[in-house]
Amino acid sequence: MRTPTLRSFTLIVSIILLAAAFPASAQENAAEGATPAPPPVVEKSLLDLFNAGGALMWPILLCSIGTIAVGVYCFLQISPKKMMPPAQVAAVSQYMQRHDANSAYQLTQSSPNVFANTMSSALLKVNFERELANKVSMEQAAGETLVQEETRLMIWVNYLNIFATIAPMLGLLGTVTGMIQSFDQLAAGRSEPQDLAGGIGEAMLTTAGGLIVGIPAMFLYFYFRNLLQVVIGNIQKSVTFMIDVLSGELKLDSAAHAYEQAEPEQTAE
């Protein structure tokens, strides 16, 4: 009876030792096969990103400063209130109806703007001794001045188009130089991710910088170009109308009288 008891005791002890050793070996194997924790992500400031973009970030920065400066200038100069103030337009119109060219000219000279400059050039050609107060010469002078004013303002608007074109091109150039740098690392036998990260990062940052500057510049270019065309068209209509009134070709009193006579007849019908 002693022998089976000793054998049973030995078997139980062996099982307990194996059970205790198995979890320890399993934990060691799991620790050996586990992937290492990724390194923490380092947050970069805008200055760090700018420096990582390389030397081409400096001309892109200059394009952004130029876009802001020209955009502010166009915002201040290209507007209906700035180019043709409503109060001045109304006052000049009153003088034109009274055929008072001298007072209208003095008013335009006191507050120069696109409308005033265009109107004053036309008033210099007024000659009541000629047919229709020399209307042809007035229209020609006004047209030439208006073209000059539009060209002067359009020069500034075109600067926005220049920045909108150059900035993405600089970003594309940075993309090429960054990829060349990465390929140089591969040619030298350095193919680790950290070896290629510098060139690829420079390529992406310059591309993003060029687009960040180019997209707003393109939007501002189309906006101010269309706004300038609309305002110039309104000024042309106003100046032409006032020249017709001053020359006597268009009589507002007769037109209003004809309208008053036609209105009762329509009411009676």
C-alpha cells in the first residue's frame, strides 16, 4: 500500500510543478513576440514646419505677404463708393441738368476719383458754341481717361494673378527638390524610413505652402477683376448719360412731361 501512495504523491507534485512552470514560460514567450510600443508623436509648431520645408519656403512666404498687401489695397480702392461716390454723382448730375459745367468741373477737381477724373476730362472739352456742346470730343476724352483709370487699377489686380501662379510653381519646385533628396538617400544605400523622411517632408510642405498661398490669391484676383469691370461699366453709363444731358440731346423735362401725359391715358383705358 505504501508504494502506490508514494507514486501518487510523486505524480501530484509533478503536475503542480508543471502547472506552475507553464504560465511563466507562456508569459516569457508572449513578451518576446510582442511588438514594441510606437514612439510618441512629436508635435511641431508652424516655425518647425516652415524650417522643415527648406529654402523655398522663403519665396512662398514673400508671395503670401504680397498677396495680403495687394488684397488690402484692392479692397480699399476697388469699390463702388470709392470709385464713384453716390453724393458726388448726384451733385454732378444736378449741375449737368442746369448746364453748369464750371461748377461740375470744380466739384470733380475737389474730390478726385475714377468717376471724377473721367467726368472732368469730358468737361474740359465742353463748347456750347459747337453742335451738341462738342459731345463727340467729350465722349472721346471721357473714354480715354476711363481706360487709363481701369488700366491703373488692373495693374494691381494682376499682381494677385502673378502670386497665384508663382506660389504653386514654387511649391512644385520644392516637391521636385525634396524627391531628389530622397532618391539621393536611396542611391547611397540608406533606405530606412527616417532617411527618406526629410526629403519627402520637404516635398509635401512646399507643395502645401504653395497651394495655401495660391488658392486665396486666385480667388481675390477673380473677385476684384469682376468687381472692377462692373464698377467701370457703371461709371461709363453714368458719364455717358450726363454728357447727353449736358449736350441737350437728352432732355429730362420733356421726357418726364411725356411720361405724365401718357400715364392718364393708360389709366383711362
